Amino acid sequence: MTKRFSEPDENGYYGSFGGAYIPEMLHRNVEELRTRYLDIMHEPEFQQEFQLLLKDYVGRPTPLYFAKRLSERYGWDIYLKREDLCHTGAHKINNTIGQILLAIRLGKKRIIAETGAGQHGVATATVCALKGMECVVFMGEKDIQRQAPNVARMKMLGAKVVPVTSGSRTLKDATNEAIREWINDPVDTHYIIGSVVGPHPYPDMVARFQSVISAEIRVQLKEKTGKELPDAVIACVGGGSNAAGAFYHFLDEKNVKLIAVEAAGLGVNSGSSAATTQLGTVGILHGSKSLLMQTRDGQIVEPHSISAGLDYPGIGPLHAHLFETARGIFLSATDEESLAGALELSRTEGIIPALETAHAIAVLSTLREKKVLDEEDRTLVICLSGRGDKDMNTYMEHL
Amino acid sequence: MSRLEKLFLKKNKGILNIYFTAGFPELNTVMPIMEALQSGGADIIELGMPYSDPLADGPVIQQSSQVALANGMDLDNLFLQITNMRKAISIPVILMGYMNPVLQYGFEPFCAKAAASGVDGLILPDLPAHEFETIYAPVIKKYGLDMIFLVSPETSNERVMKLDALSSGFLYAVSSSSITGSSAVYSGFDAYIDRLLSLSLKNPVLVGFGISDKAGFQKATAKTNGGIIGSAFIKALSAGKDVKAATKAFVSSILQ
């Protein structure tokens, strides 16, 4: 067992989840990263450049917004952490800024990435443009169709978008192809993984880069309310990067409920779902041991979610550990519920969220019925991970 | 003495190891292909256990895996097909695949079943050395199986020595930094092989990845003990209607 929830052990395990299950061809790269990421991240010059870019380029700190009408509707004090106001429209850029600065210090010349909803692809293409690095983004053919605006943005930014036609043609397969590409060019290429998945040290590294979200929440909540801690933090989870960032500085604060919302697709038991903790079992995918959706024979099951960013059959090892230890509360929202959540936030607060984020909004209406919160709980923070521009086609189809 | 040990005592040059995906092209072609490989002159058979997400494999083996899975191949079926293979097959047989299906089957039941079927060794490219040493090595030993690790041009000398020490049977030298089925020529190949051989390894060395024909096989095995061919053989199986004839023709094309 790890002493602290936020830190994996030296082999990259959170409890029984994590590790680095990679072919030998990737060993040198991953080992280089493992032995150097903490030192590089702690260098004063690195921190200075990272913090300056977060401030002046990304636009941090992002506001912690008191959602008055939403609060009145539900009877809690609901705060929205506005990651949707980050440059490029989602939290993903916190991590890509960090990783490109790291890649430069490792002497890498070329960046590859996978993307589902396209937000991580856009965030990666953006930092590559910023630093003049070659950028190749792998994206499932199905996602290319449903997230066309982000494909256009990546191209505008000079990235090469490679359509992935294997398997379910979504995020899982895009990740496979990115890893294969890394095997083929291990020396010059750095792989910027977009979520808290992959072999150690990726889950920890990405969580640390995203932890700025909860660091800011703590300070801002204190300023606004005088309270040290919220009663609950709510975030959507696919691989789990925005949730990892929003939970990070509350992981060892036992009184803060950490509520992770998975994509139930057409319904948890419909056969078309991406609710990994409810449907998954222990297994190995993309280099780490975690919970994943698979057959009895260990073949990965193709998930379903209306949201491309949550359409992933696994979950980061940190989250699997939060689930295993019951430190995290895992809920889910269906496609339909998240569409309703998106509409609700749009019309009560004038904020159109990304489809991924809409899952976190959607559970508000079920928290009482499910007795998730205690009577005395008042202050809820929702990580508003991204904005909905990319999802307008889907929203219009369902409006 | 293990079958692999015996083989390398008898023959230490030009060992031909051929890979194919179990359940490809048809569900029940495992034994016919193995028999044809043996009679055609292959020295080792590497039987691939299909997986939905084979990270180290190129398009040819990915596709053969998808076909095999669609045909209904799983580990239960594979063990059913090979349970009596030693009545017909005398050359070493190695199972190659990814950790996840093996974990779901149960690592120990998997090793027990493999050993009982007459399987000689395992290649699990995504099994880390650390987890092997701390968790799985005693199980492998208990069932008398050889564990074969991969090394690549990026593997340091120190690590080659470590992986050689953890391996038995042979050491799998990946010919370049690539996934399987790549046709790219790696200019540093000779220096890489010389570096490996200078380390006085305890295991024989077989070269795999990117070998597709006789010329490639001869180049890869000029200094090493032998080579492994996978994708090119899968392609040959895809083209031929009669798997036995296609297998024999392919093996001849390499050996003659």
C-alpha cells in the first residue's frame, strides 16, 4: 500500500494498480522518463517557465465560479472550476505544456500523441506550434468524424493527424498506434500521453501536471468562502486526467468526498457503455495494470460513449486504486443524462460544457436519491473540464 | 534437459523459428500448420495467442489476431487443439502472447496447462523483468518452462546481461527499433549484433522482426544462432488456400 494516495510506489503502483507493462523496445524511453521526470519537474528554471506559460499562455489561474442559479436549484453551494476557459478550451493543455518542456529537456525532436475528443490533440498541436516541434496525432477514424472541429484546429496548428482504422477506431486504438509509432522511433520522439494512463511514470507525471487544478481550488475556495476544504469534488472520468488534477490535493483529506463520474453510454448494463469500474476487472492495457472492460478471455471490449473523450475501456491506475479502497465514489451518467446535463448548464448558467464534462453535471440530480452526500455537506466543486464548441454538431442533433 | 537445450546442442547455426497466430486462417488450422512446419524443416514453432491489442505488432499480425479472435480462438480452444500435439510434434513449441489474456486465464493454471500440453517456453513481451523476478519466475520454474526475453538495439549492455540471465532457451534479439513486420533497413544491425555477442551470453541468440525471405534470414543469422519469421509467413498463409501446401512452400523458400 502507498502511504499517500497521490504517490505511487517506486515501481509505479497505486496499491495493486500501475506498473510498466511494456515491450523491451520501449524500456529505454520509459526508463529515461522514470529516472528524470521528477528531477526535471523540480528544476527552478523548469518551474519558472512552466508557471509563466500557465499564467500568460494558458490563462491560469482559471476562475472558481459560484454557480448561483445551479446552487439554488439543488440546494448546495456549487462552484465550477473553469478549466473550459483554458487556452484551447480544456484542462488538457496543463499537461501538454508540462510534457513539452520536459521533452525539450530530454533532447527530443518530435512529438506524438493520441486523442479521443481531440482536446488533447489540439492541446498537443498547440504546444508543438509554440515550441516549433514536429507533431503527429493519432485519432480514431470514428472520432475524426464526430469531432471534426478539433481535427481542423490540429491541422491549422500544423499537426499531422493520422486516422486510425484498427479495432473500434476510437481512443483505445489511437493509443495503440501512438505506442507502436513510439516503438518505431524511440530515440527522437517523445510520446505525450493525454491522460493518467500508460506505463509508470506517465500516470504520476500527468497527475502532477494537472494537480494545478486542485491547488488553485484550495486557494480560491479559501478566498471566497473562508473554508479550507470543499465537501465534495466532482469530475468526469475516462482515463481520468481532469479528475486526477481536481482530486490531487484533496486525496489525503479524508473529509472531502471525491466523486468520479463515468460514461454509462446507453446504460451500464446495456452492452454499450464505458463505465469501467462497474463493468471492468483487473487487467493490463496500454502499459499498466488497472481495471478494464474485457471478456473472460482477456480481450479488450469496445466501449461506447456519446463522448469521445470518455469512450475508453480502461481507467488510470490511481482511479482504480481510489475505487478499490472506496476513497473515491464512482457514479455514472448515460448519454441521455449527459445531454440533459449539458442543456441544463447552458440554460441555467450560460455555459456550454463539453460532452465529457456534461457527465459530471448530470449526476447533480441523482446525488440526493443515491445518498452520496451527508446532510451537513454544503460546498461542492465541479471540475468544468472543457467547453462544448467541439460538440455542437452532436448537441444540435439531440436538441 | 529441455527440448530447446537439446536442439541447440545438436544444431547451433541457421535455426529457423516460425511464428503464426493460433486460429488463423481458420480456427482449426493449428495442428495442420504445426505439422507442415515440422515436416518442412522448421526448428522451432512460435505459436501466437491472439490478443485484441497487440502493442508490439504491425498490421499483418494485428489483422491475423483479429481474424483468429473472430474465428472463436481463445486459450481454452488453443489448449484443446494442442493437448495431444506431442504425438505428432517433436520440435520445440513456444507460446507467444500478451500478458492480459494470460492473467485472465490465471498465470499458474496457464503454465500448468501449457506444460501438460508439451509447450516448452513462453514469450510475453509486455511482462516486465521486475514483475517476472518478484512474482512469476517461481511459477515458470515449477512447470519447467523456458522464459524468453526480448532485447533491442536500445537495450544497454547491463540490461542485456540481466535479461539473458533471466532467460532460458534462447534470447530474442529484436532486429531493429520497430514493431513486427517492418521492412525498414537498420544500418546499425551488424554493430548491434556484434555488441550482443561480445557479452558472452549464456543463451543462444535468435534474431526476429523484419525477416521476410531467404536473403533476410541469411543476413540476420550470419553471426547468430538463428532467426524468427512471423509476418511474412502470415502473409503466405493468407494467400494460400491449402495451409499445409502454403506452409511447406514457405519453409522451402527460406531453407532452399
